[in-house]
Amino acid sequence: MPRLTDTRIRSLKSTGKRYVEWDANGLGVRVGTSGKKSFVYTYREGPKVRWMTLGNYPALSLADAREKHGKALAARDKGLSPADAELEAKREAREAPTVTQLAEYYIEHYAKRQKKSWEEDERQLRKDVIPKLGHLKAHSVRRRDIIELVEDIADRGAPVTANRTLAVISRMFNFAVEREILEATPAAGIKRVHKEQGRQRVLSEEEIRRFWTNLSGTQMTEGVRLALQLMLVTAQRRAEVTEATWDEFDLSAAWWTIPATRAKNGLAHRVPLSDLALGLLDRVKALSGDSPYLFPSPRGNGPITVRALTRAVDRNIETLGVADFTPHDLRRTVASHMAGLRIPRLVISKILNHVEPGITAIYDRHTYDDEKREALDRWANRLGEISGGH
């Protein structure tokens, strides 16, 4: 008798150890130490017990898991190994996948493994690519199909989105060629529909004052407000702030160490914490409770995303009183105003964790910790003066 339901699966919590909640005929849900859930099927081959992962929940629904489980049982009835049968099915799908199947394969086997921003690739593919091209066999997609798709996006008033969508389509088809799923990419040689210029937006002191003081009147969650303020105080990247975990912080020594696995350039980075930053972190701790994340998502076990910050700013732009502004502008703003305080560009670069070119950088192993702390303390003091001590 089946025991699993969606309600039951959603209620399963992490206990600190892996465990399985069983359904019937070897089907179960395995709950990892982080709370991640996946459907599994266990069966015997001779004296050995085999485990087969069917997929992660909720990306794989309970109904679809039962369908895959049924196929595995059918393979067993035929005397076949379920794992071998699934591999054969995957091989056949790779030989002639639809765009939808290729997109899912790309997300699972490339984007999630190689890109911190893989969710953005997935969003773009599901929003614009799959609805229009998803039913086509990947090998039948023509250059004209892709050109029409990105031109339609541009025509609706989103030329930058059109460029981003073209970029992810190109990556997906290049990946298919590398994996020998396709012989050639139909996206080759397609030019961007819009010429972009890098943003140069820097908030003035008056805009910084309005931003800081008006945050309290916005319809944002307190966590999002604090994340935005922490960006402005520390000059760190959006994802480095939103995905931060408490084990990265030594509050007694006033240090934040961003590990190489989370830093955009792959280099571990030590960020000195000013008194202003420590005060913000005290407020963050009161909100985050026992979560390992500073800014836990209200809809899952992970942290909030950078898109949460962008959406919050977009929805509250009038209340903030700062026009043409995005969260990413905060980092550029800090760097510009630090330069105005006569802080050396090298020290600013170290705070931003930029990679320095040239042979000198290879031999320069000075940490610049003292210089970074002095600079961030000076910036915090100046920020307090600009905001009126708020």
C-alpha cells in the first residue's frame, strides 16, 4: 500500500543524518543531511542491493517518480537491470532529443555544475525558449528559428533580455556539440540584436542618503533591506551577500572570509567588518534564527537569490527616491566614493576582490588586510555622515 503523498514528502525534515521514507515495492524518498530530497528505488541483483536515484523532489513530481518506478519494475520483470534500462533510454533521448530535453540536460549536466547563476539560465530557457522551440527536435532547429525568437523578445521592448537569451541558447547548443549530441550548432554566427554599454551608474551622496533613509518605508522584507545595506557597507557582490553563511564570519575578530567556491573569481577573500557592518549583522542574526544562511529564503531550505533584491528595488524605486538604480550599482558606488576619499586604487581593488593582471601581481603576496580595514572603516564613517547617522 503506497504511503507517500506530496503532503507527507513536504513535511519531511533534515535530522542531520540521511534517511529514507519508504513507499512500496522499493520506492522511497531519501532525505539528505541538508534536507535535499530525492526519489530512490532499491532492488536486488543476486546477493547485492542496488540503489537507483530517480530524480530530485520537487523537480521530479511524485506522479512522475511513480511512473519511472513503474518502468524500473517492468525492466526487472523482463530480467533487465533497471539502471541499464534507464541508461539505454537516456542514450536514445540524447540521440534525438527535443529542445526541451536538451535544455533539461544542459541545466543538469552543465549549468548547475559550472555556473553559480544557473537558475538564470533555467529561467530564460523556460520563459522564452521552451514555449516556442521546445517541441522541435534539437537537430532540426534552424538559425532562422533562433533569430525570430530573439527578435520577438527585442520587439516587446526587452533588447537586453534578447541578448541574454541568445547567449544561453548559444551555450546550450555549444554544449550539445561538445557532448556529441549534435553535429553542429544552429546558433553559430548569430549576432546580438542590441549593442550594450556597461553600466556606469554611481549614486551621488544625496542619492545614497535617500536610499539609506527611505529603505525603512519600502514594502521590502527586513532581510532584503539589510542585504542591500550590507552590500553598500562592504562593497561585496550581490550573490556573495545573499548566499553568505554564518560559518564564514568571525564576528569577534570582525572578519568575513568568502570561500573560493563562492567568490566570482574563484579566489578566497577576506573582508574586514566595520562597526557599522557588525551592527547590521547583529540585526541579521536576530532575523535568521538557527538558519545556516544570513538571508534564508522563505520558500525553501536555501538562501534568497539576487533576483529577490532586484525585484524588491524595482517594486520600490519610487519610495527609494533614486531613479535608474539597480542593486549592482551599490558596489560601483562604494568604489567611486572610496576613490573620492583618496583611498588608493590598489586597496579598492583588493576590497572588490578583483584579479590583477601582470607579473607583479603574481609575486605580490601581501594581504593588504590592514589597508582594507582602514579603508572600509573610513567608508563606514563617511556613510554615517551622509546618512545622518541612521
